[in-house]
Amino acid sequence: MDRGTPIIDPEKEKESNSLIALLWPFDELRKLSEMDNRNLLAITAIGVVPMVILTLFSGLIREQFAFVLTGLYFSVLWSILFYNLFPAPSIRIGTSVFCFLGTALVSVSFLALIFKLPFVRLDFDMLRSPNHLERFVGFWLWVGFPEELVKVFMLYVLSRRKDILFPSTYAYYGMVCGLGFGIYEGMDYQMGANHQLAESPGEYLFLNLLRLTTLPVLHAVWTGIAGFFLGFLFLYRQKMILLLLVGLGVPSVLHALFNAFNHTVASLGLAIMSVLVFSLYFAKHETLNYFLGRQQ
């Protein structure tokens, strides 16, 4: 027998020549256990969720309920994207839900309580000042810093469990916290402020889109930066002051600058810079860990 001639199984040859076998895809179901296929299946499932909701519950959906469902839909979509773009060890779905709901309910309520205190007076003149520096200071005092402060509350709660040891994991959970805050804020704007801000139905639609896409992602990125540095703080507490200043200072300044230059080319640049800064910090994980470890 010629050693160079492959042995062909008659059954295999018959199967490969079968048009039905060629066109029938379900014999590959066993491969869905592989990671790439699971991700593809998840994205496909998320893609049809709005159609499922509209098909099954079209007669029951009211405006506020529709906003809530849309917010939850985008939240799941962004969370999956964050998980794949910024992989971190020991991520748990239950903890992610805790961070999302805890920030949306507890942190937002705590922020509202702060602004109801008798000695807290929101200075709208600073927020509307034509002077860029004064407007930035106003947004930092009354928007950027207090919002970034309350958004990390759930991360502090997680740190008490002492079972999360990686700053990259805190960064991911920080993004989920920011997402919870941003989505809640977006739904609030949809049911109120956007009606007054929009000058046409098209602008109202676009404002709602921004509140469910770009702005929650920016909140997620800012809190992701804070979570990254707080993760190092929980490991290296002797550097607490420095890590607190950076962890809360960088995102709150970016947040305030974005608001101060809102609806301008500068705000677009600041949005892109925020994502870039977070990505670069995330990539710097090993270097920072080595540096801080040597400083102990």
C-alpha cells in the first residue's frame, strides 16, 4: 500500500458528500461550551431582547416601565462589554448585581440626602458662570466630587469582605457601580429634564440615547479609575492619602471638566481622554503593583 495515500473512511466520505450534513448546523451544538461561542450566543441573545419585550409585553408597556427595561437592557450589554474588554480575576455575577443595584439605590439616595441638608446650598450661579475656571470649580464642588465620592461606597463595602485582592477587579466593579449611577441618572432625565431640554422630538430621542449609552459609560470609566486606585489602597494602606487623592481626584476633575465644557468639542475630547486614561491606568497595573509593593 502507498504510504502517501490517506485511508478514507467510507462513512466519513458519505457524510461529507451529503448535502443535508453540509447545510445542517445543529451538529455543532457541542461547541457552544467554548468561550468564543458563548460570548457570541450571549451577544445574539441580548440583540433580540428588545424584540422579545415588544412582542410579549407590548400591551403592558408604559413610558416609565419602558425606560426601566431599556436601562436594564443597556446595563447588561455594557457589563458584558466591560468584562470582555477589561478582564479581571474573580468576577462574580452576584457581586456585579450588588454593585449595580447598590449604587443605583443606596448611593443615589445618599447623594440626594446630602443636598437636602440645611447647610448645603447648591450655587447655580457658579454652574452657569461664563468664566470657565469658575464654572469648573462649581461643577467640581457640586457635581464631580460628590458624585464620585458616593459612587465608590459599594466598593468600600466590598473591601470589608477581604476576598477581593486585585485592583483590576475593583476597577471592573467600579465600572459597574458607575454604570448603575449613570443608568439611574439617565432614566431620571428621561422622565423629567429631557422633556424641558429638548426643542424637538428628534432632540429628545437623541438626549435619551446619550443618557443610556455615552454618559453611563463615562460614569463607569470615572468610577473604574477610582476603583482601580482604591484597589491598591486596600492592599497598601500606608499609601492611603496618595491613593485617595489620585483615586478620587482624577475622576472628579475629569467629570467636572466634562460638565463645565458640556456640548462643546472640548467635552468630546474630555470624554475620549477619560476612556484613554482609564485604559492606560488599567494597562499600568503590574507596574504600579511592583512600585507600591517595593515601597512597603
